[in-house]
Amino acid sequence: MPEKHYLNATYGIRSWLLTTDHKRIALLYLASVTFFFFVGGFFAMMIRLHLLTPNGYLLTPDLYNRMFTMHGVTMVFFFLIPSIPAILGNFLIPIMIGAKDLAFPKINLLSWYIYVVGGLFTLWSMVNGGLDTGWTFYTPLSTVYSNSAVAPAVVGVFITGFSSILTGLNFLVTVHTMRAPGMTWFRLPLFVWAHYATSIVMILGTPVIAITLALAAMERLFGLGFFNPAMGGDPILFQHLFWFYSHPAVYIMILPAMGVISELIPTFARKRLFGYHFVAAASLAIAVIGFLVWTHHMFLTGQSTYAAVAFSFLTFIVAIPSAIKTFNWTATLFGGSISFDTPMLYAFGFLGLFMIGGLTGLFLGALGVDINIHDTYFVVAHFHYIMVGGAVMGYLGGLHFWWPKITGRMYPEWLARIAAFILFIGFNFTFFPQFILGIMGMPRRYHMYPPEFQIYNVMSTAGASILAIGYLLPMVYLTWAAFYGKVAGDNPWPATGLEWKTQSPPLTENFDVTPVVTWEAYDFHNRPDLQLDVPSGKGSPVVAPAHGDD
Amino acid sequence: MQSPLPTFPEQASNFAGDVDTLFSFILMTTLFFAVLVTVLIIFAAFKFRRRSEMEVGDDVHGNNVLEVGWTLIPTIIAIGIFAWGAAIYVNYRIAPKDTLDIYVIGKQWMWKLQQPNGRKEINELHVPLNRNVKLIMGSEDVIHDFYVPAFRVKMDVVPGRYNTMWFRPIKTGKYHFFCSQYCGTNHAVMGGWVTVMDPAEYAAWLSGESGDVNPVSAGERLFTQLACNTCHIANGTGRAPSLNGVFGANVLLADGSTVVANEAYIRESILQPKAKIVAGYLPVMPTFQGLVTEEQILNLTAYIKSLQTQPVPAKGGGIAPATAGKK
């Protein structure tokens, strides 16, 4: 372990709570985001336990409705949206571009405090009245009829939105202005491109949810009538405003995970990412087109048929850049030198599960099929495949990959591989039966259901208990490894990013000398510092026989 | 009939077969690509597994031909699926002209349905086989949704407006319907049964229960009670347009535009009379917001619909003669 690094540079609680070091702020986020993940996970456990029987044995209807609402609010706003950007993005982006910190270190710290305050606000409302409107807060149920703590919960989410906006701003300015000499745009790691695209969405979209929630809170508190038809308001207007942000929000959740995968696959196949420029462009395309599809959540609200047709078309278009990325990730594997370390297992898991999640979006985007499966468990399965099978796999893969950089120590490889398998199996058992439930006609958000749906509900709950183990194991061994794991060294994999040219854990200022970049991303062939067996000329490999030749 | 796809409900409406066929096509297409990519990944993971610790992969940047190919082909397939889905949907959103109209009110946490002759049902819907049925739906409180899995149809029920949906039952039987838009505490139990009957049985059932007032009579009574008849005089001499022949007609408005007088127009005219002023008339109608329930509006609408065939007075004001299409 290096003698001096960012973790031991200064001591005491004040040096953490008043830090402006992006790496320490990332760890502050890690602690708080993990806390909210467990809060959201607790609600999920209650949902699945309750749904074991068709007749609602465990919770009252009002309590169940609070469980699924608070599960959604916690996971979306306090786990998924911040997770990769605020933890891995904060930690890595400055180092990946050769900078000492983000452009606005104090605003970075402010972002974290805003997140915590918003989170505590919402948490307070969850234990003081709860929230039972669905995370989507549709009106007039949420603004007029619900008997739950809607206003404080919504204010908490409103506050946390500013954390997102400030983080996005920080990332954009940093990438534009603080790249090291030689770090041109097209030498950037795709992780950075992904966060650039994400930041655009954060900055443009989040203000809309802020204003929407502010209007909803005002309607609830002061009896105004924006969305209440009894006062001349329009409930569908709320849905347009809500989804204008909340659809792009799902791209805030997935783009960073895709950025992680774009780091993992080249690293563990020891090969450039196939089609780098196309993957970078696809990230931007997803961010932009993602703003043009929101009404696909509203195909059956009675809105204009023409509008529905237009939005369905755009929904199919937004799927294409994700497909392009998937093909490029797959093509990277061919001709590679592939190892199966834990991060790569998560990358493989991502590929399979994200593919299923994304493809099932085609069913929902097709108007004629959506008439049948809208608001059923098919939708629930679809978004969990992308959010959990995709985003969370990406998050965990990234956490494992960069754990040695963050802590200076390796996690236990075999235990981690087992945990990854448990997670993959548990996940599929939890959510695949939900596709079937949707096809059979089981609507969402039901505290009771007809008995013919029970078998798939039991399967789903059984899977969830396995999934829970898959999540608990990394929490335990990553924490253990941070203190007692094998010392990792600068570049254990080895990988090609600038972050791997620093010590593990890095110095507070990341680099003692600003690096000068002369190589492309993921270029294993022109990096003698990695000491790999690079074939020296055409047709004459230096050491090992050409792979794939057995 | 049984759906060709496993675990699907029966196909009991005209839409079910089409919806399932498109679903099957999407399933086969997505399965094909998913399996293809999965096989490629597993193949590559095996064939290109690392043989020695310091080995690297090939130095490949990409392939523009592949990029164009795997962009264009999915795009074409995607547009094809989109178009097919849009066709089914457009057909679903535009009801045919000759429908049996049933009024539906959703409220926390029950459904009130009314057959054309006034017979009311709660959480049950009886419909005749092989007739086009249109549901005209309103909500008394929050957003609900009427979903019949065996018919493969659903539509949100939104307060402050009417939403309509149509279907043609093709198989007798009893089928679940569910509320399919979260609406509060008892959302999950706000469902019931759709019963599809042979036309003769349906007719018999329809006339079975006595004592229910037919909505046209109820509407006519309300029309007098609420003093609508003092301005909307049938022979056109009142300060408001006669309502003979209005329903389904094109109405010329004071601002020069025209609007079709459908259920939504009638409802809006009752609740927000200043929204659309008929050409040649003054904006003097008071609003009945808060004075009439959704059910009463439906009854008034039924009465006004019954005036379609009444003679339109010569002094017709801004009302154009009814066009060929009635609704």
C-alpha cells in the first residue's frame, strides 16, 4: 500500500464532512446511496412477501400501497439516479481525464448535502404518514384524494433534484475545460462520454420534474387547480410534465451503466472497443432522442391518436442506438483475450439482461400490443430487467472493477464470482415470471389478485430471496476487502485508463505531475508500460501462440 | 378461442387475434436476435478465452460496413413493427359508427355501468355476441382504467373528460375485467366480470329487470327540472339554440370554426358553456359545474341524443343540417 493517499491524507470527521476531494465525496455518496438502497430493498421485500398469497395476508391495502410507492420513490430518486454518476463518476472522471479534481469541488460537496437533506425529508415523510400514490404521483389522486404525506415527500424529491443538476453541471464543465494535454475528445474513455451524455439529460430534464412537483405540492397544500378537473385543471397535463423528465430519467440511470460496460469489456477482452466513435455517438443520440418519447407512457390516456402514433415511432427509433452499442460490445469480444474476472461476469450479465429488457420495450412501444400489456406486470418486468439487470449489474461490475483503485485492496475473487452467479439466477427467477403475469393480464400495483396468478407470484418471491443474498454478499465482502483485502497495486488487471497510472488508492491530488496523453483509449498494442505480450510485427507474435487457434 | 401463445387468456374479442399475432411476430423477431447475440457472445467467450496471462487481443478499430448494416436492419424491422402496431391501434381508437353504447362511470372503488335502455349494473358488464360495443367512460374522482384481458383492450378513465373504447365480443363466456390505473386503497378489488351472451339471451336479460328508469326519460326530466327548456326551446324561438337534430351535427361557432356535437361537446357545454359559443347567440348560459353529477350529464346526453331525429326548426341559428354521419 502506498504510504500517502487520499484516505489517510487528513483525519477526523470534519475532514470528511467538509472535504472537497471528489474521491472522498464519492465515498460519502457511496455510504448514503447504499443506505437508501437498503431502504428501497426493505420495501421490495415487503412487497414480495405480501404477494405470496392472492388474498393479501400480510399488509393492509393502504400499507401495501405505501410499500410499492416508497420502493419506487427510493430506488428511482435516491438510488438509481445518483448511483453510478455520484459514486463512480465523481471518483473517476477527474482522474480519467488527468485532472486534479472536478471543476467545482465545493459545489460537488454541496450536491451531496442537498442529496442528503432531500433524502432525509422524504424518509421523514415515509415514516410520518407514508406515501401511497405510486412513484408516478398521478393527479388528482396525489394532489386531492390521497391520505398520505404527499407534500413533504414531493418536496424531498424536489430538493434532491438540485443535487442532480449540480452534478451534471460539474461534469460538463470539467470535461470541457479540464482535460489533460493530449486528452482529445476522441481519446476519452467511453465512461466519460456516457457521463457527458447523462449530464446533458440531468441539466435539461431535472428542472422540469422540479417545477412539476412544485406545482403538485402547491395544488395539494393550497388547493390550487392545475391538475384537478373539478377546478378546471387537467390531470393529463401532470402526466406530460412528469414524464417529460421521467422518461429521460431512465436514460440518466442506464447511460452511466453502459459507460461502465464500455470500460469492462475492452479491459477484460484486452482489446479496443469495436466502433468507439459509434458508441460515443450512440450515447449522445440516446440522450437527445430520449427527450422525444415521453408520451409512450400515455398511449391509453385518451390523447390524440396522431400523437400516439408519432411517439410510438420515436420510441422505436430510440431503441436503435442501444442496439448499436450491444452489437459493438459483442463484436469487441471477437479476437479478444477474454478473462472471467468478476467485473467481466457482471458485464456478461448486463449484456444478456439489458438485451431482454430493451427488447421487451419493443412490445410496449408497439401501440397495438401496448393496448393489452400497458399497466400490467409486463411493464414491471421490462423496467426491472433494464434497471436491475442492466443498471445495477453495471454498478456492481464497476464497483468491483474500481474497488482496488478506490481502496487499494482486492475483493475476494471466488466469493465475488459466486455472488455474481447467485445474483444473476435470483434476478431471473424474480422477474421473468412477471412477464408471464403481465401477459396473463395481472395489472400492476395490486395488493390482491385472482388465484390463477399465484404460482408465478410465488416463483417471483422465491427468486427475490435469492437475489437478496446476491446483494448482501458484496456489501459484506467489499467492506471486508476495503480493510483486509490483498493489496492491489497500481494496475492489477491491467487496464488502459489514466486512472490506472496512478497509485491505488490515489493521492488527494490524483497525479503528482499532470500526465500528457499520447495514446488512444483501450489501446493495448501501444502501451509497453502494461507489459503485456503484444505481437511485435505482422504475423510474428513475440511470445504466446496466436489465441483462438486450438 | 385459445390463444396460440401459452399462458395467454382466451381470444374473446375482434382485437385479440390481431394483438396476439403482432405479439407473436415481435416475440419471434426479438427471440431471434436475442438468441443470435447470446450465441455469438458465448461462442466468442469460449473461442477467445485468455490462453496465457499476458496475452492481448487483436488490434481492431471497427468496421463501418457492419455498423451501417446493424443500424439499418434493426431500423427497418423496428419501423415495420411500429407500423403494424399503429394500424391495430388506429382501428381501436376510431370506433365504428354502429355501436351499442354503454355508459361507464368509474369511482373509488367500483364501476357503475348503464345499458342503453337504462338497465344498470355494478361491477358487471353484459354484452351481446358479435355486436360492436362502445364504452363511453367517465370518472367521478381519480383516474381509473377499464381492462379486459380476454378482449386485449383497455382505456384510462379520466376525470373531467370522456374516454371511449370499443370492441366486438366473438365468444360467449365470462371474462375478468380489472381496474388498470392505480386509484388508491382498493384499486386491486375494483374489478368484475364481463359476460358475453348470445344476442337473444342478451335481449332477454336487458329487458329483465324492471324499475330502472331509462336514461332518456331521466334526462328529459332533468332538462325540465334544471330549466334548460326555458332557453333551449324546441322550435328555435328561445335565446339558446334548439337541440333538435344537434347531436352528431356540425355546429358553427361564433369564432367561425365548426365542431361536431358529440358527447364531449355536450358535456363541455353544460359545465363550461362559455368555451364554445354557437354562431348567432350570446354567451349567456350559466354553468352547471357542481350542480350535476356525471351520471346526470350522461342522462341529459342520452335525452339530447334522442332529439337527433326531431325536426330542426327553420330559424336554426348556427346549427347546420345534420351531415350523413350520425355520430
